[in-house]
Amino acid sequence: MGDLEMVKYLEAAECICLAISVCNLIAVGFAMKKQKSINKIMYFVNNLGIVVLSNLIVWTEGCYVDENNLSGSAITFILNICNIVFFIVSCIMGFKCKKAE
């Protein structure tokens, strides 16, 4: 498999991580609106796992783009920044929800 093809797969994986982050944000938004309780620790761990995976994808893609890992795809980097922003916003919203008993 060529390096360019692998970069495309990593970009697709980054898009999937972003889609999961958006779904988490929507889910916590509905929970806040309907005043439902959520398991805050599990929600935080879920979001943190997605952000860590997103950061690892950016790092791995840098290895395929150049041997010194100094650059990667700009699209993947921007998607990673969006993932981090969604993580921060959804965690703030998540901690405002009622705690599950």
C-alpha cells in the first residue's frame, strides 16, 4: 500500500472521529434539553478516547508524509482542532447535565 493511499485512510478515520464527536455533542445537547441524567465519567472517557485517537492519527499521518514527522495533511490537522473544540464544548455541557444515579 502506498503512502498516499494510507494518508487517505487516515483522513477518513479522522472524519469518523469528528462525526463521533459531533454525535456526542448532539446527544449531550438532547440530554440537557430534556433534563435527562448521564454518566458523566463514562461520557468524559468516551470523548477523551476520541480526542486521543484523533491526535494519534495526526501523528501517524505525519510519519507517512515525511520521515521526520514534521508535517502532515492540513485537512487532518484542522479536523483534529475541531475535535478538540467539540471535546471541550461537550465536556462543559456534559458537566452541566444531571448526574446519573
